[in-house]
Amino acid sequence: MALGKDYQRQDCSLARALEVVGERWTLLVLRDCLFGVTRFTDLRGRLDIPRAVLADRLSALVEAGLLERRPYRPGRDEYVPTEQAVALWPAIYALREWGERYYPPEAGRRRFFTHVPCDTDIDTTGRCPRCGENPLPAELETRPGPGADRTLRDDDVSLALYEPHRMLTPLP
């Protein structure tokens, strides 16, 4: 029997949030959309996600208001993060930092994020130590760290993300 997607008997905002973003793959799809991966084929190639699962997750995120579907050529859409998706960035960043802390690669950090106006890497809490702000993706550039395993992926999007890249800027 499949697990349900809701928590009807929970009077909890976390339960409501998990109804929207708690399914497997959903946060990774959102992460990549925030990185600038907005096309179905690019998301599928980068995530190695089954076509039907990706279609389901994208439809659910559009319906929930986290992604906006925009045509970029006849019969093809891209999925652009909305303000609601961008507002999830601190939670996504906190989860990835938790992963860096408790499941770190031996070679060091997998990825760094620079607050572009200050040219300063944000800290583990998502704060810029120079100006004290907690910047959202539009002000961040990402680049791989020494722990990034370049042997895992050879798709065009992943290769592009091995170079410094301004978040929310479409790839490749």
C-alpha cells in the first residue's frame, strides 16, 4: 500500500510544508531549479530521475505555486522558481549544510556560495559575514569545492555547475 501524501490529523505547519515538498526528489528538483536548471530534459539528465516521477513532481510544484511553467519553444516548457520557491532557499541551504557537517567528503566542502555584492562566502548558517545579511539566491554565486566529485556526472548541466555560476541564471 502506498503512503499518503497528507498529514490530515497533524495540526502543524511542518506537516503542511511536507505535504508540498516532502516527497522524494522534490527538494532536489527545487534545488536544481534555484541553480538555474529549468528544462525538463536537463533536470531529468542531471538528477537521473524517472520521467514519470519528474513530470509528477513538476506538476505538483506548479500547482502548489513554487514553480511557474513557461514555454521556451513550441511544445517545450521551462520551470522557473517563484517567490514562494525562493523563500525555501534558507531551508534547502540548512539541509545541505547539515549534510556537509554530518556526511562530509574527505576532500572538503562540495560547494561554496558567495554573496556577490560583498564577494564573500556565506557561512554555514547562510549569513554573509561581511554585511550580516542572509542573501537569497539572486545574490549568490555557486562554485564547486574540493569535495565535489567530478567523476559522478558528465551531463552538460553538471559540467556547467563545475564552474562558478550565478544562481537563478538558466543553465547551460
